[in-house]
Amino acid sequence: MNNWFEFLGFVVDKITWPVTIIILVRTLRDPLSNAIKRLGKVRFKGFEAHFTKELEEVSECIELKFEKMPIENDSKNIILDEFIEIAEISPMTAIPFAYSHIEKALKEIALKCNDYNEKNICLVDNIEKYLLKKEKIDDGTYNIINKMKKLRQLISNKNDEIISMDKKGAMEYGKNAEKLLRIISTIR
């Protein structure tokens, strides 16, 4: 009988971790899969994979919106030239730079509204909601702005060991930011 308990203890000891890992993977499969799809690149202990789904979605939305807008395609870029210089040195720094210009453009539009004041300017998260409510932007533009913000937040709140953005991903973000700024520039 004693050998039976020793054998059972041995078997339980050997299968506990594999069973725990299988349960965790099965339980967290969908949330982890969704999170990974949104990242530009994931790097962990030598493992590196590119996931640009979220960036591609933003590009498609902006391209559709951009095609419909009466925007002059003059040769002067709003931020793209400076963005490219920054992205060459640090792709991770270029993304917050681009979004700060989007945020600034949105603030300028909000400040032109009679009931928007300097006290509200601190509530940055509410600017696009405010502009949507005032019908300064439509649902499509609102969604694009939010997606660009989420990507910027991913990069800004990063952990160097896990998340990084390569130049290609940063350049895509910069082109999207340039087009979004051109769309925003048409808002009166």
C-alpha cells in the first residue's frame, strides 16, 4: 500500500506543471491572441514576431476616409518629414511625436467651439468625444483617432523587453498620422 501512495505522489508531482500550463494556455488563448494581434512587434527572450493587424486596420480606415475627403495634395507635409528623421533614430519615439500633433490639432478645433475652455483642455481623453458630440468629426474619424491613440498608448506604456516598434511599423504610423492631420485640417 505504501508503494501505491509513493507512486501516486510521484505521478502527481510530475504532471502538475504540465497540466497547469495546459489549463492556462487554454484559458488565456483568446485574450492573449487578441492582445498579440494589436502589437507592432513582440520580442521575448529571443522570440520575435511581427503583428501589424491593428496598424493595417487603421491604414485601411484612413485610406478610405482620405479618398473621400476634398483634400489638397500639396507637396508640403504637415509632420511627415520631421517624423521620418525621428523614426530613423528611434521608431519608438516617433509615434508619440506624431500623436502629439494629432492631439494638438484636435485641441485647436475644440478651442474654437464656444463652450470649450482652457479648464477642459486638461481632459485630453474627452476631446474626440467632445468633437463627435459637436458634430465636428464623424464616427469614422472618431474611430480612427481612437485607434491611433491606442497604438500610441501601447508604445508609450511599453516594456522594452516585450514590445518594440520597427522602422517599417513606425513609418506606417507616421503616414497614417500625416493623412489624419490632413483630414483634421479640413474641419472647420
